[in-house]
Amino acid sequence: MTIRSVRRTTAAIVVALSLGLAALAAGATAAVPPPPPNAGYLSTEWPLLTSLTGDKAQRGEFTAEYDAFERTLTWSIAYIGTTGPATAVRLRMHTSAGLLSLSLCRGPCKSKTAQGKKGPYFILGGTIRHPTRDLVIAATKAHTSDLILATAEYPRGEMRAAFPPYTPPAESTGPRCC
């Protein structure tokens, strides 16, 4: 190898390294692109929690949102007319192995009292990081499931909301298109 070819090779390496470093520096200072418009959220409402004890004054609503990118399930429940604050909030769904019951509260539930136009009511909520697949499916009503709110006086449940399964439309008996 001649001195001239060594110098050319060295010069080519120096130029390539300087261009690479310049590209890295430009990339580090560039703004991060915005997230896509649909950032992977599943959101649902269960607006009609009804009494299991027959009290027509009891009512409530449950909302849940799952963020697929952050892998968090955020839920809240607002209710009125129960015998006391919630001690447990459970989502149940029927599986081929039987009934699966999933608790939303870790430890005892801690409801807060809020004041509305028609008087005081209870609110309760939380965030679950990295929830199980079954919990996401039950909370977002992707499967036959129900929500049970239990109190100290009614540990098996004082309020309930049920969601029937999704039934796909009937298949066409006509000729197949496309």
C-alpha cells in the first residue's frame, strides 16, 4: 500500500465520520414528531348501575379508559343511594372455565364524598398500570361482563351493571361479493 492510498483512505474515513457525527447531532436537536391522531385508546361508559336490593333511589355510572401505549387502565365510578361507601368494585365475566372475578381496588376501596346539585354522592376511581388482558376486556365491554359494587352491609353486591355480548350481524345468504 502506498502512502498516497493510505492518505486517501484516511481522508475518506474522516469525512465519513464527520458526516455521521453531523447527522447524529442534527437528529438529536430535531423536534420529536407528534403522536398519531388515534393514540390507541379504548374508552367505555356503563351509565346504568342499578340496585340489587330493590332501592329505586340507588344509581350510578362507571367509566373506563385504556391507553394502549402507556398500558394503563383508568377507571372511575360515581354512585348515590347506597347503604355506605364501597368496600369492593369487581368486574366479572363468563369464560369457558367459569366465572372470572377481577377486583378494581387494591386493598379496601376508599370512596370520597362529593356534593352535587341533588345532594351528596360517592366517587371512587383509580389507575391500574399494566392490567391483565382479561381486566381490559371486561372493563371496556369487549365481552359479556358485569360490574358489582359491594358495601359493608351487602358484601356480595349492592349495585350492578351488566353488559350483554356483542352479537355480529347475521351473515348474508346471497352471493358472495368481492
